[in-house]
Amino acid sequence: MPDVLDASPYDALLLLSFGGPEGPDDVVPFLENVTRGRGIPKERLKEVGQHYFLFGGVSPINDQNRALLDALRKDFAEHGLDLPVYWGNRNWAPYLTDTLREMVRDGRRRILVLATSAYASYSGCRQYRENLADSLAALEAEGLELPRIDKLRHYFNHPGFVEPMVDGVVRSLAELPEEVRDGAHIAFCTHSIPNSAADTSGPVEEHGDGGAYVRQHLDVAQVIADAVRERTGVDHPWQLVYQSRSGAPHIPWLEPDICDHLEERRAAGVPAVVMAPIGFVSDHMEVLYDLDTEATAKAEDLGLPVRRSATVGADPRFAAAVRDLVLERSAAERGREVAPCALGALGASHNLCPVGCCPARAPRPAAAGADSPYA
């Protein structure tokens, strides 16, 4: 078809990510950005920042986003998709507002956003939309013409996101000693969030125990486990587990924690575990510290062989998936019939976040949704 690589009406793609420090002097200011409004003392932030200081005060996330930018631009160019790609962060340079200002001055008027979070949740979707609204408000106050912004749908079950993770689990199983390989358990890991946030994740009709957040992860885990069984001939037991909990200890968060889970598996006689971080796009700090450092040390103390499989990162299949998502959304905006690509039982996610989707505790304006104040 002649318009297969037609991204109209969009004229730019924005890669929107969390951001991270790029040196020791950046750590506390970065954490101040992340926790702004919570009244956390600087001394406490220095304690929290020890995870970063263990790695020289540098989070790998910015370099990983640069690699993804390169992969997207390369893929788009090789396939004749004429769509410039920009990058902005919520909490560190390049800041979202600065990037949007640059895009407006470059004449961009219809912008698609790719957030580096694949699943539905307040922190993984609506908070990004709130940050977009904040930035648009800042540009409006400067008298700039505001672009229209749409966000790409959740891509947790797109083949280009799932298939690299299947490869990663298969490789990790192959790295285990042969005598424990077939009995290995797979721990599918994702970020823990408060139970209340999980229960209200996704559209209102999906709210309930764990909400869309838990259901989406379970669906992806099942798809990966089934694919691993087909590839290896072994049906490995698995469980969805959580990591990176923060906040007040009296507030319930999703469990079990990965370290507690490793203890339970060892006590149950499991000979080995593969930790598969399906909740993360790249090997950023929470993967490097919570899994590669803390959980791996726990496994060593337990005498439990573990391997950690790779995240998707800048895999060319993920870049191709983004291209597919861009063309899918563009065609839908032009009024064409679209058959979204998705694995598993849940099907493709919504294009437009509806009212009541992943609500905040204190309502704030959010762009790129049905309730956006910026049409």
C-alpha cells in the first residue's frame, strides 16, 4: 500500500523517560527533582542516593536512552519513515519542557509520545501525562503555540517487546549449570507499587484486585513462559514477583519481594532461579542494584544459583515495534481500519486513556487522554 510508511498527521516522535544522574554531583539534585513536594530532607536523600554512588553517581538510563534513540532513528531511516525523534526526561536533562520548547520552535505541531514504561499504572502512565500537561502549561505561559500531543498505547504485549525477553530467558537458562537447568524457576520481576495504585490501574472497568497492572504482567509472563517451553522443551515453573519498594512501611505494596521470593524458593528445594525483569525497558539503576547487586547477593548467601536475563533495551525488534506502533496510531488518526499487533489473552491496549484511568490521589491535569485540557 502506498502509504504504509505514512506517519501523518504526526510530524515528530518524543521519547519520554524518567532521567537519571550522570555524575556524583547530580545525585542529590536529581533526587530532589524526583521527590519534589514531599518535604524529604537533603540528608535523607543522600542516604537514598547511596545506590547511585555505588556506581559512581551515574545512572545508566540516559546512555540507554541514547542507544534507543539511535536505534529508532536507524530503523526509521532504513524503512523510509520520515519522522524526527526527540528525547526529553521527567527528572533530569534533557528536561521535557526544554525538549517540547525545541520541538515547537522546530515547527512540530502533532507529536506522538513513546514513554519508557510499557504497562498501565499511575507512575507508569498518568504521571507522564501530568508532566506533559505541566510542560504545555509552561509553554503556554511563554506565549508559544502549543502542539497537539498523543501518547502511544501500552506496548507490554507487542511481539517486538516480548520476543527479546523470551530470548533473554532462554539464554539465561542455558548459562545455568546443566545439573540445575531443567529444574530452574523463573521469577518474572517488576516494580512494586502500592496496592491501592495497582487496584486502580487501567480503565475503570479494569479496576479491582491488582488492576490492569498485575493482569498485564501476568499475561506477558505467561506468554514468555509458554514460548520458553516451546524453545527448550521444559515447562519451567514461574511466579510474578516485585522489587524496588519505597515509601512508608505501613502502606501495603505488591508482594512478594524478589529477595523474600528467593528465600522461599530455596526453602522449597528449587535448584536455581532466572530473574526476568519484564517490567523494565532497559537495564537502569533499579535493575543493576535491586537485581544484579542486592538480589544476587541474597542468592549467593542462600547458595542458590541465579541468572538475570536481559531487558529489551535498544534491541532492533523493539525499535521495529515502535515503528509499527507509530504507523498503527497514524493510520487510526487518519480514519483507517487498523489491526493492532498483540500477543497473549488481553489484546491491544487503548489508544486514548479514558477518564478515570490510573487516577492520582490528588487530581491534576494530564495531557494526551480523554480528560486532557489540551485538545
